[in-house]
Amino acid sequence: MLSPTVLVDRLAADKPNDVWVKSPVTSSRGQTSWEDITFSLLKNAVDAMSDFIVQQLGPGAPDEVIAYMGINDIRYPFVILGALKAGYKPLSPSPRNSKEGNIALLNTTKCSKFLCSEEFSPHIAKLTASMPSLKPVQVPTVDGLLKPFTPTLTTPTGPTSFSDHETLMILHTSGTTGLPKPIYIKAGVFSTFETITSIPTPPGRTSTHCSLFLTRLVLSVTPFFHIFGINFLLRSLYYQKPIVLLPAHKPPTAELILECIVKTKPSALASAPSMLEDICRLPTGLSVLSTLDFVFYGGAPLAEACGNQISDVTSVYNGIGSTEAFFMPTLLLKDHKDWQYFEWNLEAGMVMEPTEENPNLAEAVIKRRPDGKYQFAFWNFPDLQEWRTHDLFEEHPTKKGLWKFVGRLDDIIVLSNGEKVNPVAFEKIVDGHSWVQGSLMLGVGHFQAGLLVEPSKDHQGDDKDGFIDKIWPLIEEANAGYPAYARVWRSTVMLTKPEKPFKRTSKGSTMRRATYKLYEDEIEKLYKEQEVAVEESGTARQSTAEVEDIVRKAIRSVLGSRAANLTDDANIFQLGADSLQALQLSRILTSSRFICNTKTVYDNPTVSQLAKAVNGSGKAQNSENIVSREERMSAMIYRHSRFPKLASLPSPPKSPPAAFNVLLIGSTGSLGSYLLKELLDTTKISQIFCLNRSINARERQQQSFEDRGLGSIPVSQVQFFAGETSAPNFGLEFPHDFASLQQQTDIIIINAWPVNFNSPLEAFEPVIAGTKQCADFSSGSPRKPHIVFISSIASILNWPAVRHIHEDGSEIVIGEDWDPDNSLPAKQGYGESKHVAASILSNALNAGHINSVAVLRVGQLAGAAEKSGVWNRQEWLPSLLKTSTSLLKLPSSLPSPIDWIPTDLAAHAVVDLSLSSYHCSTSHVQTFNIVNPHIVPWSLLVPGIQGFYSPAREIETVSYADWVEELKRASPAATDEQIEHMPALKLLDFFEGLNAAAVAGDKSTQAEVRFATGHAVTNSKAMAGLGGINGRMMRKWMEEWKF
């Protein structure tokens, strides 16, 4: 191809007075105007620069490199073209590179000659101090180069042509992931650029770059040392379409860009997205942009809010490229609302390859086409058959072939638990706020994501809390689009210091790793403080001795003999306190003029915590300004998810055993007893190992079987072990028992769990730790036993409020998919604990620590449908009915649907699903909802209840709200004897909570909520055969309660 310098000579001869560039001129008063630089002036300046170089440094030897660094004025083109004419290969190091980065570039390219503008002489002097062989030379001023030039005898002509594979100039990578690397731009890139506007397109479609390169006049806010700027230099030469430059001596502000648009009237603006975001914040920004035919941006994503605003007033064109691959040919989009997306031209050879980590994301890979005529990358890398861009994209949800850039493979943040987070979309949402200059997601090597925010110039030094309050809605918006483990807590948001702004590349994008390094100490401090906050959130220690003494005496009076082990940090519920004693304690403290309801007791179950809570002198565990419940769950998950990362998943047995050995953890309770019976009745089950805390579990189990009419327990098939999962080796008396269990077990069913809906999350940590030990047990077993975790719908009950609010009151369906979002459990410790335990098992599966896991979300368990056995009288429904017989008032409706499942049938379903999920074990958590697919209204059961107690007790129906009010009126003065007859008083908070949701008009509760059961029904005959709760069942249960 012809040398660009020959093209300049021809243009000067053929079009001497045509405008090449509109160059800024600043008057002595500081006012800016723009003058036309013609092709004849360009030739004059190029010849003058070439002559200057030869006089100062001599003509270039073959492949000799010369560097230039200066302010972004028209001397950059003069030097690039002048160096070519002098026989050199021009290298353009970025002024934003570190000294080490530029030294690496100079050494790699064997460059010893360095030109600079006056402004960068001190910068080059520092390089020279480290590289004594470097020869720095300051170039003439713009005015000096534009003066009429008379060639001397030494004026060289340089090469007039280059082969397509010959290096023409040298640029470099941005250095965001380390030291910048030189990219040798071949002449073939220039020849391809010369023909790019003739690239074939589908009928009726236009190439994006045809619009960009052929438009009348472009204001280019791009540096010439960057590939983006080189594009516009080539545009001005090969297509003779002029560009406008900003004053190089002034910072490129949004205000300056608007001034330039008003004065020079370009048809288009080409800019980095960060500058467009600044423009959107100015009062007149959008109105000025509306005078343009289009705005073109590239190099990084544009904040969605800003892009939408601009697309309402003019067209927005999105470009993408790299130093290595120049730019990727795309088509103009049909719908301006799709401005964030790319549609590849077929000639680009772009193939979208799904990533292993997330099949919804694809890496753009340039595959060599047969002629490769419009593929820039393969000029620079002729030996390759494909160029992997490392750019990640997400396809449009409904328009196939449209792809949105979401980040780079090297942007990915890997948390300490192995979860991977793509931060780019999150950051761009936050960057859309007018107070934000930039943001960076944190979390590399830590258990939770964080956010480093650089305030805009006008808000640096603002009060941190006030600033975060202002931007928090956008952080919440960003959080909504990310999984739970990737969400940013308020306590992990950090602001930059004014004296330490983000490190940025020449195109204005943030240098992620360099900025991380800059704030390394602050980031580590942030996470250390976070760990301390989480650990201390449940243990407050500041209170007056007087209040602590009152609380201590009150607790002792309630606990009686169980207070022997009471300390100020002992959990009273772990010492044996129940809901009745929580109610008694709240009354004692209320009578002492403290504000204390039962929830206060449950949330602060130690002397120290409760003293602080009732005294108001400290931050009790339920205080909002310590750590959110999501944070506490995340911290607990992290604490019990430290699994070694394996090189590959452990291999499961080659084929399932003919008969399974099952370890049943928790067999003596109601569900446990029916589970054991179902296991005994299942022919595929060989041996059953029951692990319970009780040392006389076999006797208790036999009694439970007799009470329920389940027969006797065969000694040969069932072995009982005393222990608990939270203890080393399950607390078994003999070590060989643990080893024997590990050798024999095929399936583990985790059923042991405290059922207390009032206890805080922390009260469940022993059994949560036990869940982790079960994963360790499975990992260490040669059989790699399948884990079945008996969870609860309480672990997902907040789903409607978080995920799916129907304003029209239509049905909401909670699916059977595993979801790690910590905001999904009901706002009580029981549901949170089930979610935490399941999350730990999920992490174990992801880490390759275990082979398979199934999570069974069990709904409301009712009494047995077919077998004997009393539905626990202490549960909420028996308590409601017994209380109703005393009040002679029964709720006519209930806030929640009747999707209960009889316990014996639920046990049958658990066994079905334990076996079927073993056979279908996958790399994902299998999840099943064990609730009744057939929902019936409470009103259908009410007449039967009234009829059962009539005529001895005539019970009227009232609204649920009125029933709760009646209960509240009875509560303050109720004696222990009255509480015995009205046990619902002990669960007043529970019943009030149900009522509050209904009264508040929460949209998520007004819509009917239903649990999907298709997965469970497909895999369980018991689930498939279920019918709805009916009057016959209710009568059976009332007869067994004998109220």
C-alpha cells in the first residue's frame, strides 16, 4: 500500500484548500476559536517535522522505533507522519502509563529516541534518569511547524509504500491488567481501513462505520495515542472528512465540549462514555447534543440512564474495538432504543461462544474468514485462525443477534467462596448518578462484594452517610439484578479520598487493578471491620449494672432450676426457655417500666443483650444500624463454607446400589417417626442408621411408634446412635462407629432441627455447623452419600415481596429452583437458618466437596391422614383452635392458604424424593416444594369445626383481624391458667405478624401465593396422589386433640 505520507502529498496537490482539521486557538483573553488547517498546511507541517527529526536524530534505520509523547494537539499527526517520512516506526506511549510501564515499552521495542512536547519534558527527564541511553528531544510548537517551510538538503522522502505485513506504527494495550504491551500495527490495517466503507451489508442495512467515517464533521474527544484517535486521523486522510479538536491546554470537560459543539457545529460527537455521562448532568447538555446527527461512543459501557436520555434527543451509536483488532464491523440498529447492543456484520467473522461459568454470557471470538478482507486482527496476528477478544456479551432477551457488552473475562471478581461476579453492569448503574464520578466493585478474595465510589468533583468531601443515602437507590437497583452473594451491603460501601482519584486509562476508563492497588490498605481495613461488625452484632456488652441485675433476676425467676447454668452471655432458649417463659419474662420487665415484648426477648436471648435492648443504651441484636439480616446470613454461610477447592468433582459410584443404607438424622420427632416407618416399608432400603441426641433413642422411638400405631422397630434393620452433627465425629462414643457409618452410608437425611419460630438466626448455629459436618462426612466417604436436607417453605417465604409483586392481585407462583438470595427467607430465625444451611450445602456442591444434594422445602405439616398420632398441640393451628373454643370465636378466614400436607404422607414423599434425587443427581442443587398441590379455602373447614363443638360450645365466626384483637385484649391481664386455655397468647407475635401483613395491604400478600410442585409430583408417587385437606381429616385431628 502507499505510505500515508504519499497520500498527504497527493491531497495537498489535489485539494490544497480543503479542510483537514479544525484546530483550536486560544486568545490572550482565554477565549477559544477554531481555525481551519488545510491539506496544504498539513503537508507543510509533516515535511517540517520530518526535517526536524532527521536534523536532530538522523534518518531512521530499517525498523527503528521513535517515540512521541505530548499534549493532544495536531502535533501528534505531524509527528506520526513526519516520523514515517523520516524512515522511523512511530511509537505512541500513553502519558498515563506508569514510569515502569513506559520503560517496559521502550525496552521491548528497542526504542532509544524520544520526542516530546514542552509540557512533557519533565516526564521524559524522569524516564531518562532510569534509561541513560534514551535520547529525548523537544519538538517545535504548532505555530512553528505551520510556518512556511523550505526543505533543506537533508529532507528525506522515506519509503513511499509498505507491504501489508510490514509494521507501520506501534501502539500498546491499556495496561489495565498489568504492564502495557506493544502492538505492532501492520500496513494491512491501513489498507483495510481505506476500503471499510464498501463492506457488504444485508439489503436495506447500513454499516455503523460508514456513518461514522462519512459524516460531515466529527468532534473527536479521543487522544491520538489511542486506537480510537488513530481511527479519526485515518478518517481525515482516507475519506477527507475533517475532525474538530478540543484545546489541548485545557482539561476536556463537559462544558468545553458543549462550547465546541455550539461554535463549530459538528454533525457528530465521538467521545468516551465517561464524558457523555458528565454532559448529561449539565442543564443544557441534552439540548446541545440534540443538534447533532448522532453521538458515537466506545471503549467502555455507557450508563444506561445517560444513554436513554441521549437516545431521546439524537441517535446513539456504540462502537467496540481494541488495539489488537482495531474495530469490529457492526450494523446500525433498527430500533434506537437498542443503543446498548451490537449487531455484527457477517464480514467481522464474530462467533459468540458461551462461557463455562455462565452459559448466558458469551465471549466474542473473531474467526478467520476465507478472504479475511475486513478482519483487521489477522493483519496484526497473521499466524492465528481466531482472535479471542475476552469481551463478554449478553444476548438481547427477545431480539436474536443483538449483543450487549457486559464486561471482560479479566474483569471477573472471584470471591473467597469461589463464586464469580461480573462487576461491570453493577458499576454502570451506580455511575449513572450525577454525584458519582466512578465506581468499582470490590471483593476479590473476600466473602462478600463491596463498592468503592469516587464522588464527582462537586461532592468530594461530602458527609459519607449523606452521600450513600443519596446514591443508595441506585445501589439497590443494581443489587436487584445480581445474585445474593454478589450484592453490596451498605456497610461495604467505601468512598475515595479527594487526593487519591481512580487510576484511569487515556480513554477515561478505570484501571481496575491499579485502583485496587492504590486502595489496597483501605479495602483490607474495610473487610476486617466488616468481619468484626458481623461477629459482634449478636453480643452487646455495654449496659448499666443496675439494668443487667434486673434482667438477670427476671430470667432466673422464669427459668427456675434451669438458671443454674445462666451466665450473662448464655442463650436462655438453649437453657430450656420456651414461648411461655418468653411471655412471662416480657411481662416482668414491662412491669419494671421497660419496653419489652416477646420479640425483644427472642431477638436478644442473653442477659447482656436483653439489658441493652430494654435500656436503650446500646445496639441490641435487632437494631437496624448494626448489620442487616442478609449480612448476618452471608457471614454465617461464609463461616461454614470453607471447603477445599478440588481439582475435579469426586466420582460417584458407577451404579446405584441394589439397596440403600440411610443415615437418618433426627428420627424421634413426629416427621422423623413417620420417615423411619416409610424407610422400613420401602424395599429399596437395606440398613437404617438413626442419629439422635438422646442416649435412650431406641426406647423413645419405640414409644413414638406405639403412640402412632406404627408397630415395632426391627433390631436387625435399624441401629441407633447417640450424638449430634455439630460435634467432631458426630459426638459418637466410639470412633469406629463414625468410620463404620462413613463406609456404609448411601443417603443422609438431615431432619433434626429445632422448631422455634421466635428464635434468632444465631440460636440455630449449632445445627447449621452440623450441616457443614454432614458435608464433610459425605466428602470423606468412599460412597459419597447423597445428602437430603429437610428444609422449610419458611426459607423462601419472602420471595413474593422480593421477586414478584403482582399489582393486579393475580397469582404468584414460587418455583422449585434453588436460589441463594439471602433476602428470600421469612424474616425469622427459623427460615433464615434453613436457608443458610442449604446455602452451605450448595457451596459444598459447587466446590466439588460433595457429589449431590437435594433440598426439600416442607410446608405446613398437619396431623397424620391415615395413621394414628396426635398433631402437636403446641403448634399454631391447634393453639388457634383451642383458644377459639375458649373465646367462642373462630376466624372466618386465614391470611395463608390451606396447602397443608399430612405428616405421614409428607414422610412418604420425602422417601420418594430421597431415592429419585439420588438417581437424578446433578451438579446443581435439586429443589422440591413439599406442599399440597390442592389448595382449599379455610371457609370450607369452618362449618365442620363449628359442628364438632356444637351444641356444647356455640362458636361464632369473626374476621381474622377481629380475632387477633380479641386475643390482644386478653393478653395483658391473662393469668397462667388463662394462658393454658388460650395457648395462642404464647404465639401472639406470630398471629399479629400474619394479620399485619394482611392489614398493611402489602401487594405481595394480597396476591394469591402458590408453591409450584410439578418437580415434586413428577418424582414422588405420594405427592402425585395427594388430595386437599378435608373435613374428615379435620374431624380426626380434633378428636385426637380432645380440646
